Amino acid sequence: MEKEEKMEKEEKMEKEEKMEKEEKMEKEEKMEKEEKEEGRRKKKKKKKKKKKKKEEEEEEEEEEEEEEEEEEEEEEEEADEEEQEQ
């Protein structure tokens, strides 16, 4: 009887240890997965921010080019008017 009880206790202890190990492993895997996901989100956010910044810079360049073209046209028109006056 004592042997059986001792065996049952040992089996119970082993099962509990095994369960604890499994839980610990699951927690670690979950943590790793969350860290990876967080890393992906940050990378994606950074990429999106970089893309937005690039688009804004391109838009600024286009606006500057348009302004320059308008100024050139105005200067040409003024030059034409001056020629016609003379």
C-alpha cells in the first residue's frame, strides 16, 4: 500500500512538473511571438512614416518646380511686353 501511494505521489509530482514546464514553454513562445509582432508593427510604422515623408518631399519639389515655371513665364511675358513697347 505504501509503495502504491508513493508511486502515485511521484506520478502526480511528475505530471505537475511536466504541466509547469509546458506552461512555461507556452508563455515563452507567446512572449517571443508578441515581441516579433511588435517588431513587425514598428517596422511597418517606420516604413509607412518614411514613405509619407518621401511623398511630402516629392510634393514640395513639384510645387517648387511649378512656382519656378510660373515665375519664368511671368518674366517672359514681361520681357515680351517691354519689347512691344519699344
